[in-house]
Amino acid sequence: MTRMIPPSFDPETTSPGEREVFERLRDDPATKGWIALHSLGLAKHPKQVQGEADYVVIVPGSGIISLEVKSHLHVVRLADGHWKLGKQRPEARGPFKQADEAKHAIAAQLKKANPQMPPLPITSAVCFTHARFQVPNPTEWHSWQVIDTVAFRRNPISTLLRGVLKGHREHLAGTPSVRPWFSPSYAEPTLATCTRVADALRPSFEFAEPPKIRRYRRQDEVERFTRQQYQLLDMIAENSRCIVKGAAGTGKTFVALEAARRLAADGSRVLLCCFNNLLGQWLKRETASEKLIVAGTLHSYMGKLAPKASEVCDTGERDLFTEVLPELALSTLLEGLPPFDALVIDEAQDLMLDAYLDVLDASLRGGLGSGKWLHFGDFTNQAIYDSGYAGIAPLKDRAGAGSASFTLTANCRNVPSISQYVEETSHLDPGYSNTLRAENDRETVREWWSTSAEQDQHLVKHLARLQADGFAPDEIVVLSPRGQASAAELCTDPRWSRCLTPFAKPRGGAITYGTVHAFKGLDAAAVIVTDIEGIKDAKSEALFYIASSRARDDLTIIARDTARPDFRRLVLGE
């Protein structure tokens, strides 16, 4: 796949054609070793004060292409020689001239930057991503310098660009003036030369990727890789009852959301629910425009069925949430027909109680035994609620032999360093089959404290580090196993204490904090985990697994020094 510089594009300023060329270059497996510079500014343009090349594609062993990309639906060359692209005003300088001028500017810049650079085959081409373009026997350009929409749709971009370079090299082979340095077997640019060319045209700076672009790239990367999990939806479409298993970060929630939308699109009334309140709120927001989907927590759903449950509950004898509310909700459901045609349950491992399953059973047309449902869950390492966790057995007992089971194994949330850390400290079995995101050269950080003041200093230091690294406040989350008196709540630094707000009171420009329990099922670009005093039992191990796996791009662990033996045991399996 091509190394893209920069590694993302601005969605607000990049044309649809440039976006598609970017994605196809980035994802084409036949472009190993290629480098593509996107939106390369040309300060010394032969015809303009400041020019720009849409793409400069550097192909090892073949050459360099200045590629102009046009997304217009209509391209017309008028009788007076002017070009009319789409609805733009006619202009004399057409796309081939633009690409050719950029080519000359690139060649001049390379010669100036490094006079010892070997002679290189440099050509130009125009890609019309959305328009048909056929001119028989052109005189102002070569036919191999054109890629129109038909060719663009039918062929990999690697094939198309190699075709351009093949045509250019054949042209050079027939040009006497270049014979002193070029022959058909000429191997430049080598891989080393490709890197030198890229460095000469666009030197790398730490500030080259603005925070806004970096943020978009993080979000787009996770969503794009999660979409790779959607192939699972085609597999489960033929099965009415499916259990989908997967460790943290394998895209279960995104697939569950897409499954609910597809079911609703087919006309089914869908209940999409989970246990965790913050996750339930997010699911509700994401499906707000879907009239056939009811989304939220199971408890909020039951609360609407039994609004007076708290009034009749004797808290001294029976639990409101695990006994009274499910019982009253079930009574309401049994008075009428099941309200839903399909169920989609996320974080299903938290709802494996008979009382909850009774409610779900009565809510579904055909019930759990013969109705249509999907249960998504991580049935290992996530028993953190005191709810009589019984694994997946209660659901399988009700479904009988009529359910199918699938497993998601690729991590599409975390960068490799974090997914590896999660595997090492959580003893996942099975572990991730692979990690789909690219590494970002950030290391997981672990700090030790012996006093609350030391922990406070560590927290402040890493909040400042993340801010300096370009993370926005709403990309950072501070998690703790404590419900009260957490490090974030007790932060003494006035600058940061004003920026911290609990999950229950979010506000713009603030960094949120709360319990690991509350953040279950969600994720953030940067996560700081505090107040780890020990990892002694299965529940605390599960809590740490959930906390550490929430981080997409940056993970910081702040633990008491007495917990060192526990971390050593987790990593070494002692």
C-alpha cells in the first residue's frame, strides 16, 4: 500500500475525486514501496505565484507522475480552445497544461534541492474520475496521459498509473536526446531515491499534520476499519438468531448498530439495547432518526413499561433493578402482543440474568426460541457487575439448537501498541488475530505513585502532555475504579480542576472523568487510568482489561507502587 503524505486529507476542502484517488492509492496492495504526496504546494511555479499538484506519485523502478485529478461530471473543449469543466467558467489553461506545469516545477525543485539526484523519468497525467474523456489521436498530450472514468472504475489505480509510466518510458526510449542517461532497463528511482525525492519535495515537520486533520484521521481510521467487520452482517443475514462474540475493540458495537439499521430498513421494529447508561445514550443518539428503532438501556426500556416500579419496591427484601422492575415490565408485556420484530443486544454479557431474558423473550415476536435476534458480547474478562454473571449459558438454554455463533477477532479500535498491551495484561484467549490500525509511535505509559500528591502530579503532567500533543479536551477521558474521591475529582491543580467534569455533567471544552463501569462499551482517543491500587482477583482484572482497552491512540496507567507485583504477574503470567 502507498505511503501517503500527509496520511489523511481535509474532508472540507478535498474534492470527491481526490478523496477516491487518495483512498485507492492508500489501500491498493500492489503499491508497496510507493509514495504519494497529496496537495503539494509549488512555491516556484512556472506560470503562477503559487501552484499546487493534486498528487505527486513516486513509483520505485518506474518514475514520478504529476497527477491532476478532475471530479467534474462534464468536460468540454470549446471551439476557441478554452476548457469548460462542469459549471466553472471557461479557461484557456486546461488540465493537461496544469499537470505539465506542475511536472516542470517538481523537476526544478528536485534539481535545486539535490543536484546529485540521478536523472528521473518524470511525467504528468490527468484523471477524470467522473467524466468520459476520449480524444482520438490527440496532439497536445499523449493518450497514455489520460485516465477517464471508465478506466478509473474498471482497473486498480496501480495498473492505471503503471500504464502512464510505461507509456512515458516508451516515449523516452524513442527520444534520442535522453539516450545518454535513459534506457528501457533504467531502474531509477530506487527505493532509496524515492525517499530522497519525497524528502526534497515535502520535508517532514512535527507540525505537518494540524490537530484538526489529525483528529479527523483518528476518527476516520477507526470507522473505516470497523466497516471491515460489516462483512459479518452478510454472514449472519441467513441466520435468524446469532450470538456474536468478540474481545474489546473488535467492532461489536458498530456492527450491532449497523445490524439494527438494516433490520429497520427492511421494515422490522427493532429494540436495540444494552446495560450501560452512557452506551445506551450514545445508541439512542445514533438512531434518533430511525423511527422503527427503540434504543437505550434495557432498564430505561423496562422503566417505560413499569413507570411506578420504584413506588412498589420494598428495597429491604427485593432489588429494584434485578427483580421488581423486570417483574412489573414483564406483567405489562404479557397483557399485549410483543412490540418488536427483532432484538439487537450490545454488551450482552451484562444482561445474562433470567429476569432480564424473560423481558426480552416477551418483547420479541416469536420469543428468544424462534424470533429474530442478535446478541453481541465479550463473554470473557468482563464480569464487573454484581449481577450473578452466568456467561452465555442462560441465552443458549432458551435459544436451543437454533442459534448460530460467530466470532470477531481483528482489533479495529486500538493502535498496535495498545492492543498488544491489552493482550499481555488480560490473557485473552483467543487473542486478536491482527490489529487493523497503523502504529502511531506512541508508547503506553505507566506511572507509579505512593501518595495521593504524587498521583495528582502524574495526572496533571499527562493532561498537559496530551494537550501539547494536540488532543482536544473531548478526546481525553480519565477513568477510575472509584465511584468517589477519584484522582480526577480531587485534582488540586486549579488549571486542570476547572477543565475536568464528571460524565454526568458534560460541557463543551471539558475533559470528562468517571468510573470504568460507566464507560464500558465506549472508547476515547486518549485514556488516563488512575487509582489502580491492586489487581488481585478476577473482577479487578476484568475492570483493568476494560479500562485499558478503551484507549484508541494513547493510554496512560497511573498505579500505586504496591501494585507492581500484580502487573508483573499479569504480564509474566506468574
